[in-house]
Amino acid sequence: MRARAIAAPALAASLLLAAPAARAAATPSSSAPTATSRTTFRVIVGGMVKGHPQVDLQSFYPRVSVIHVGDRIEFDFRGLHTASFVPPGMAVPQPVIPAAGTYPPAGDAAGHPFWWGGKAQRLQFNSAVALPAGGTTIDGRHFVNSGVPAGPHFHVIYTFTRAGRFALYCLIHPGMMGAVIVRPRHAVIPGPAAQRQTGRAESALDAARALSLDQVLAKRSHKFRHRVDVGDGTPRFSLMAFYPRHLSVHAGDTVTFRLRGVNEIHTVTFGPRRYVEAIAARLFPPPPPPLILDPVGALPSQPPGTRVTLTATLHGNGFLNSGILADPRTAGSHSFTVRFTQPGTYRLDCLIHAGMQAVITVRARTQRPAEQANGAAQTNSRRWPQWWGVNMTPAQDSTVSSR
């Protein structure tokens, strides 16, 4: 993971926000609970930054909760995440895994078959990640998973019945981790209000760092000539944007699109808007399992190992797709190189994150490439599979203000 340059003003503001939380957290509950009392704590799962939809906060707030045996935690979701507990010795489930068999033939807009028919192994969204499992009692001995959110105001409540430290995972984002420390009933711990304040300070700090990095990347990418970075971020947040958002090249030039960050998957997809949106809508399948991904969006449109050249008539309508680009720390494709031979304007989308767009302008060799422009922030949200029924418009209290 690369070190991040954080702007001094943003960091200073974040530290000011964190100071009250530190004082609150240092003040313990006035007394240990009685033998029969039970307390419900609250953890915010992920988050958004008001006015900056390209930012997706990817942590648990607070990151570490401290409770008593028998207490409960309500997990309140702010995006596409899970709240999951994996027992020792069990491998953490991965979101996309191979499925039995190969994809059947499928045709493009020109009626010609894509390369993968009968050749490429099928991929599935892991039902162990997507669907709830294990109930609502946490004892550290069995797998418990919230599944992906079933609505726009989704929450789950878990009861912790044994003392210890329990690792907390989002199974969608591999770097998104937290912990719950469960103390005996007689222990003195920070109260719910103090821990909520700690979570708010952590969220504000992550938001400030994300906005600072977004500004740094937007400025730095002005200098790119044959390169586009696909997203970026840290284990605690992701930036759903292309850098730069507008790249100008000459006909015959080659551009490399490289996945950055550590928590996300993306695609690099060209084609008519309605055609691309239709592919995005069916990429993730409805239950019941197996949840087989649609190959037109999940797989590269060109055979592996071939030189990729984009023209206005490719696949009958100018369609070109990288397939899913994986987290750089994992196996799979992490970059996509495209040669542009025809002057024109080419819109670029990510099939997984709605509104994550860029424009490639290809000019004739006699024309000078225009200055790279980033423009306004993109209107982003995660493309939720339609069967999840989620409206990504955040509630008023689910965002962090950038001001």
C-alpha cells in the first residue's frame, strides 16, 4: 500500500474533530452494569460524504467497540457492506468465486458470438457473502453474516454471549475490518455515547483524508498522457472515479487503464449508454443460488492475449469491456490497455459503480491534444443488484459533511 500525502488543513480539521472524542472515550461508565442490565451499542457500517458521491467510506465506526458479555450491537448500514464474524480456522469467504461449468455462447450487437462460449469458466457471487447466515448470536465459534443490505435503511442486531476479542469483517471489501472486545460484566467500559463520538471522529478523519487524496489525484492526473487510473483509496475508503476524468490522445495512441486502491473491483467499459446500462443492470443475478454473473459484463469482450483496439463498429456498436478488474493484492487482471485508431469522443463507464465515468477524446494526428480536464465531481453510487431493492439516496444523517 502506498503512503498517502494528506493536505495539512484537512488533517488539522480532522484532529480537531477527533479531540472531543478522545476526551469522551477517556470517561468511563459511572459504574459496572447490574447482573440483569443489557446495553445496546451502535456501529455505523461504511459511510458517504455529503456533496462528494465519489467517496465511499469503508470502515466500521467506531472501528473497535468495547461492550459487556450479554450486550448487543446494532449495525447500521451506509452502503453495500456486510457485518460478518469469521471463527478462527475458517477462511474468509471471497465475494466472487468460480462456479461449475462454462458459459454458453452469447452474441454481440452484430450477432457474432463472443469468444467465451464453451471456454470460460462461470463466475458466481458467493452466496456465503451475499446471504445472511448464522443467526444473531456471536460466541466466536461459528460463522455469522449479515448478508448484503436488504433495503435502504438496513440494520442488524447481534448479541455477544462470551468474553473475548472478535474480528469483524466486511466480506465485500477485503481491507474493511474492525473488532468487538467483550468484557466481563463487572468491567468498567466507555458508555455508548462516548463510543458513538469516537465513531463520528473516525468517520470525519477518513472523510477528510479521502477528499484530500481526491484533490491530489485530480491535480496529478492532469499530467497523464496515455494513462488512466481506475479508482484509488486505502483500506478505510475508496474513491470511485477515473483519474483523469477527461483524457485527450491522438488516433493510433494506446492508453493503459490501471486499477488502484485496495478494496474495490471495477470495469473499464465503452459503448452506447443504454446498451452499457442494460449490461450493468444484469451483471449481478437475483437469488436463488447459484448467483451466476452475467458474462457480457464480468468477462473481457476480447479474447485474452489479443491486442485490444477500439473502433466505433467493434461488436457492432463500439462495445468494449475489460471484464472485472480485481483488487491489486489478489489474483486476476489489474489493468487494461486499449488502442484508439479513430478520432471521436468515447465515453467510459464502470459497470459496478453507477456514475463512475470518464471521456476519452481521440483527435486526428494533425490536431494537438487538448489540456486534460477533470471537471466536476461525478455522481456516483454503487450499482445495487435490483433484487436487493436498495435506493442509494442517503438519509440525512448517514453522511459526513465536508464543510
